[in-house]
Amino acid sequence: MNYTETLDFLFKQLPMYQRDGSAAFKKTLNNILKISELLGQPEKGFKSIHIAGTNGKGSTAHMLASIFQAAGYKTGLYTSPHLKDFRERIKINGTEISEEKVISFVENHHEIFNSIKPSFFEWTVALAFQYFNEEKVDIAIIETGMGGRLDSTNIIKPELSIITNIGLDHTQFLGNTKELIAKEKAGIIKENTPVVIGNSSGQKEVFNSVAKEKKSSIIYAEDIEVPKDLATDLKGNYQKENLRTVYVSWLELRKLGFKISYPQLKEGTEHTQTSTGLKGRWQVLQENPKVVLETAHNEDGLRIALNQVKDETFKQLHMVLGFVNDKDLRNILNLFPKDANYYFCKANIPRAMDEKKLQSIAKDYKLEGSSYITVDEAFKSALMSAEKEDLIYVGGSNFVVAEIV
């Protein structure tokens, strides 16, 4: 198989959540545990940090990876989803896994995995853990895909667990209240392993209960001030909360014996984008007109991102917008400004909401604009309509951003 054929194989392995939604959700860890046994439990061959949360876990993971790299650690990074290339999910010291490594892993294991029938996500987690073990990383930063308790990554025994925050997202899987979602995210808390909570989101009782049961120390970042000279090159006002979570995590990691100085912490946070290649978080694609790409896609994330839009200076606002079809838009569309020009579009995935359906729903919220069959057509139309003093915002879904980045 070549690389394209290998990806085709992976994408066809039982529906993957990012593409097909609820059909991909697994309610046990049995598959990944069987796979781990077949591979010789590679996750036990490296130290790790485990990160869950509704928003901010990707940015937090990339900042931490950058910090460890600045301190000279050979650092693995596993995140999801990818925007352009599958290999973005698995990196060591900011460099993506090679196409050859992806191909050889699938070729060497598709027969022995045949009886298990792993999902796309299970294949990817297994590949990442095997790769990090073979390459003998000093530390791996592991981001959950969704939830925590039943996430395929949740077979690791990390040095530190981190939960960034709790919001209402993926409610069809995780529960329709913050308390239920917090319980699922708290599933990454391990025995005698410290946990940092970035923003308790009113769920301290849940986190305290699980931490007590696991005999794990718990630290709330929201109670700690960040030094004024600590900054990050990641754009977006929401990065202030992520930076605080990272700072408190650094304090804990120092207690655990990791040798990372304050200057190395600063170097890491200030060069996260360049050292890890993170994209899509308030990413400024161009100026005149200014184009911002933003992957925020749930109520809490969009509220913060759209508040930042209000802080921008522009003549007219253009919104290139698309969502997935299982997204509850009732509370989301109320957040969007009614005086913007909208370009409703459909990303090129089965889960994408029909652009005309989105246009119709948005009209009920007094959001007016045209619909486009593709993201590219919508974006080009926005570019043609915008003047130099205008702002173009592209978002609503990771998949919309992925087609522009």
C-alpha cells in the first residue's frame, strides 16, 4: 500500500466519529486493551501526561509539548482531529510521523487486528503508542478524543492528569448536564496521580469526589495567579485560561522531578506555534482584509471567540460558517452578530449540515446570507465581497477551517 491507500483503509475502519458521528462511539475499552496486549503494551514504555476537557485541550497539549521540547526532552504529542493531514495527530518534537511509519504499521498489523476490528480512532491511538514507544520518547502529551472515561487513550498511567474545563458538547454521548460531562472527563483521574483542573466550571464537588476515591491530589488552576511576564504566541483571548492551566501544570511537573526551568517554560509558551505547528486557533491567515480561522465549535468556545470578534476593529464583518448535522444550534446561533454578512457552507464530510438547511435555521435567528455548496466557494465569495478594512471569520466546525488552512 502507498500512503493514500493506507489512509483510505484507515478511514474505512468502522465509522470514525469525526466523519460519521454517533455510529463510531464505543462504550468499552475492550478493543484498545486487546490491541495493547497484542502490541506488548507499548503505552507502558514511556511517561505521559493525559489531557481531557471540553475546550482548550489541544492548545494546552501543544503548549506543554513546546515547553518540554524547550527543556530538551524528546517529546511525543498525540492530538485529534487533524486539519489537513492525518500525520498532524502524531508528532515527536514538532515533526509529524512519517508516511512510511504509518504505512508499515497498518501493513504489519491489519491481519492480526482483523478479529478485533478496531475503529479509526483505535487504530490511530495504537499507532501513536507504538511509535512513541519505539522512538523512546522521554514524555508523551496525550489528548483525549472525546470524554475521558471511555476514550481509547485512557489506558495510560500518566504522571499528571489535566482537565481543562467543562462545557455542554457531545451531549448525546457524555450526558446533557455539566455534572454528567464532568464525571466522564474525571474518568482520566488515576490512582495516586495528581490532577490539575483548569476551570472547574462549577463542578468541584464531582472532581473532589473522584480525586478522593483515587487518592489523588487535586489542584485548581483558577485559584492561582499567572506571572505577568508569562505569555504565549497562540492568539485568542481564551488562551489566557489555557496558559494558566499550563503554568499550574508546570508547577506540578517540577514537584514530580521534571527539570524545566522558568526560562524554559517561557520559551516554550512563547514559541508554541512555531515549535509544534498548531493551526486553527484564532489563526490570522492574511491582512487587508483580515482573515481569521477559528476552530471553536461549541457554545462555550464560540462565546469566547465571538466576544473577541467584538474587540476587533473593522468596517464590515463577513462570517463563513458551517456546522456538523448533529450540532444543537439553538443556543449557538443566538451568539452570532446579526449585522454580519453570512456565507453558509457545507464541509466535504458526511456529517456536515446541508448549507441550505443551515441558511434556513439561521434565518430564524435573523442571520442573513447566501448558501454555498462548498467551503471554497463560500470563502472565495467572502474574499471578493470584502473590502480592505473588513474582517472575515471562518469557523463553526473544524472541518470548515480544515478546507481553508
